[in-house]
Amino acid sequence: MFLLPRYIVREHIGPFLFAFSIIASMLVLNFVLQAMRYIIGKGIGLQIILEYIAYNLAWIIVLVVPMSILVATIMAFGRLASDNEITAIKAGGVHFYALIVPVLLVASLVTYGLIRFNDDVLPAANHKARVLKKNIQSKRPTLSIEPGVFLDGIENFSLLIENKDELGSGIYGITIFDKSDRSSLRTITAERGTLEMDEVQEAMILTLENGEIHELNVRRINAYERVRFRRHRVIVPVENMTLKKSDETYYNEREKTIDQLMEEVRRHRSEQTLQLGRAVRAINEEPALMAALDAKQQRAVSRFLLGGSLLDRISDYFVTLHMSADPRTDTVPLTLSERAASLYARVRGDSMLADSIKRAFSVAAPISKEIGRPDTTAARNRAASTQQVTSGLTTALTYQRMIDQLMVEVNKKYSIPFACVVFVLIGAPIGVKARRGNLGIAGGISLFFFIAYYFCLVLGEDYADRQLLNPFFAMWFPNIALGIVGIVLTWQTGSETTIGLGRLDRISDVVRRRLRSPGKTA
């Protein structure tokens, strides 16, 4: 019963492992070449370098797995089609869709595993990689001593030598300028010596022979000392000679789990709700305040108080699914009164009305009944209400921007793994149509879709961070777009039909005939 599904899945294992190893090796090599610019010359051991590469393997795995599935699907179905096995299977009464189902099930399991990997392993690996990179960059480069060139990389010390042993630690014609004591100028010269690096004490140890020490007191010019020595030892402290591993308590968005990200979202939503509650109370008490809102604040009213667009509601529902409790702490309902909502709709559609209301609202001053003078208290209260509304909406937009940045990371933890399923829908029909199971064809086609997918993903992330796109739509658009393409290709392959120009013409003819047909008359 499961013989054919096992056979189809087994055909994907070899190409997947082969593609994974090739693509991962290329990305690792590219990463290592880029990392060499701040690793070379630091005197870092192989263990630290391997540790740094291992931490960065996490994000490489996240990128490589979906692309490897795409390559494996194209190669496997391409080989089956080139050997006419798919034709034989269809002749046996098995539909093409039945061949994709087991691959989709395996891709779904991989998707789930990759989601868990994104949430459990990737954040910790990203954090350790960032901290280790910071430690590597802060480590002092290995001291390079060249004859005839001043060594100025050490604080308060300068060193100049005439010659050195290429295979040993001997140095000759040594001149040391010691500036550690600001009250005196000290110069040490020697015929020869040896140089050693003590990483435990973080110091450079110079053992000098047959030299002199010249010292001049800058406060007393006549106080000049000259000391000759046969053997003298100079210890020069060198900071950050060794790599010091440190730990940081700060975690950025890419270094947090879904629960940690949603905890921040919950906190921001709570503060946002409080700000919106104050603005809603002021607007409901005085709907004319709506005329004082600029375009950005009007969008905030539509987004937070009038339900927003369909994508906004989908994004809010996605946020609610990940929140264990209602974050709102203010019991005031975040809805406008009917009068305020009606005025908002009129103001938004008529700029002249908005200007007239704003002008009348700001110029008119209430008259006090007692003394017949303008009521400055009421005017101040009105100004305070206006400030409360504009400040509340602006602050709510600021919190929303922070929430969107957090939700980009949450959505990304799901959308990238889900690409495994999308790439199966694309790879299977392309493999059948290409009828080639070699790596060149599969790799070329996969590269095109891979670049298109991640280009849309990176662009969407940038737009979402700048609040130009909804975070849910920005992160899921590549999956939606390529998913539709994959479904169409799968349907065409399964039904052995194509939507060409002729079919489109026939469809348009049918539509035109329907439109010309006389309708029913009353």
C-alpha cells in the first residue's frame, strides 16, 4: 500500500542531501571569506574560529533547507519523468496528485521541524555569534614588528629595531621610547635582545643586553640621568592581547524566541491601548477635535479605532493567536461614538469642511456668563484636549512601529519554513515538464525561484520595518505568490492542460457573449 509513496520519498533523499551539502558548503565558504577581514591578524586559535562558524551555521541551515528541497524535488521528478516512470505510474491508474502527496507530507514535517529550530536553536546561536564577533573585533591584533618601522600600537610605548631573527625571537639595534611617566622622558637603547609574548599577563617582555637608559625630567631640565646596563628586562603591558569571552544580557529581535517577542508585543500593546483610550475619551467628548488631525493621525484613527484594512485585521488576529491573555489594561472601549465616526468620515472626504471646522474650533472662544469675557479656561481645556488626542495617536503609532518590527521576526519564523511546502508545489511540475534529473537544470531553475523568494522577503522586511507594508503580508507575500504559481503549475501538470493564448481568447469570447445577452426585463 505504501510502496509507491516510500519509493517517491526515497528518490528525494539522495538529491536533497547532495544539494544540501553543495549549497551549504558554498554559503559557509562565502561567509568564511567575508569573516576573514576581521579575523586575520588577530592571533585567534582554530577552536574559536570553528566555534564562530558553528554558531553561524544556524541561519545557513534555515536558508539552505528550503532551497535543497526545491532542488531535490526538481531532480527527483525530472528523473522519474525522463525515465518514463511517471507515464507508467499514470498508466497504472495513479494520478499525478497522488505522487505529490507523500512529498508534501514530508515537507510539512520538515516545515514543523524548521519552525522549532527557528524558535529554539536559531535565537541562541545568533546571540552567541554576535557576542563572539564583538569579542573578536575588540581583540588587539597580533603585534607585527618590522625592522626600520616604528611599532606604535602599544599605549605609551614606541619600539624601533634595526634587525631581527626571522626564525627566532632575537632583535638587534633596539630603541624604546617610554612615555608612561608624564613627568619624564625615557629612552632605552640596546645592542640586542629577545622578545616574548606572555598572554597570561597580557604583556610583551623584552630582555635587553648591552644598552643604556636615558631619562630627562621635564620639570627640571638640568636633571638628566644616564644608566648603562648589561642586562635589563622591560615589561610592556598590552591590553586585549587574548580573546576574552563575555556575555551580554541584551538580545535583539533576531536573538529572541517567539514567547520573548510576544512578551514585548504584549507590553507595547498595553501601553498603546492606554494612549488610545485617552484619545478616544477626548474625541467622544468633543468630536470637532477630528478636524485638527493630520494625515498620519487620521490613518491612526482608521487603523486603531475603525477596524483598519483586511490585512490589518489578519495581522491583529495573528498577534492575538500568540498572546496568552488580553493585554489591555484600560476598560474604556476603543471605539468612536457614532457622532465622532460620522464627522470623521465627512472630514476625511471634504478637506474644505475640515479646514472650516478647524478654523471655527480654534478661533471661537466661549463667553463666560458671569463677567461677559472670553472664557480662557475653556480655551485652555480645548487646547489640552487637542494635545491629548494628537499626542495619544502619535504615541500609538510609535508603539505600532515597534510592534510591527517584532511581528516581522515572528512571522519570519513561520514563513521561511513554510517555503518548503511551496517549493514542492513548484518543483514537482517543473521537474516533470523539464524531464531532466541533473543538477545543472535543477540548480539553475532553483536559483531563479530562490533569488526571487528571498528578494521579496528582504524587501518586504525592510518595508514592514518602515511601516510601508503590513508585517504579515510582507513576510507571507513570497509564499502566497509562489504558492499560487505552484498550484497553477501542479494543476496544469495533473490535468495535462495549459492556459495559453487560445484558451484565454475562448474565455474572453464567452465573457463577451454573456455580457451581450439580453437581461430579464421586469
